[in-house]
Amino acid sequence: MASWWWRHETAAGEELASGERHDFPTRGDAESWLGECWSDLAENGVEAVTLFEDDRLVYGPMSLAMP
């Protein structure tokens, strides 16, 4: 079964070592979680995220900065 997860990154696209990985059973679950938690992530120093399905890059990096 596939695992969907977000890589936590700097604005330059570098992975944050402190980023806690959450695995989700579906893309929709992963995207819903991000919709609920993006501001907490940003407050904790995550500047961008990239979505993966297992090892396959789906999209990103996507900035968490407010416009």
C-alpha cells in the first residue's frame, strides 16, 4: 500500500532534519492534514513542503509563507 507524506523544507528546498514525518493512506488525507496544520508548521520554521507518494515526488516545493 502506498504511503503519502510531506517533506518539510527551507525556502531553498533543503530538507529540515527536525521535520516530523507523518504517513497517510491517501493523497486526500495528506492534503487535508496540511490544510489543517500548515500554519503550525510555518510557526515552527517549516517554510515549504513537498508531497511524496512513497519515494515518488508528486508536487512541490510549495511555500507556506503568507502572501
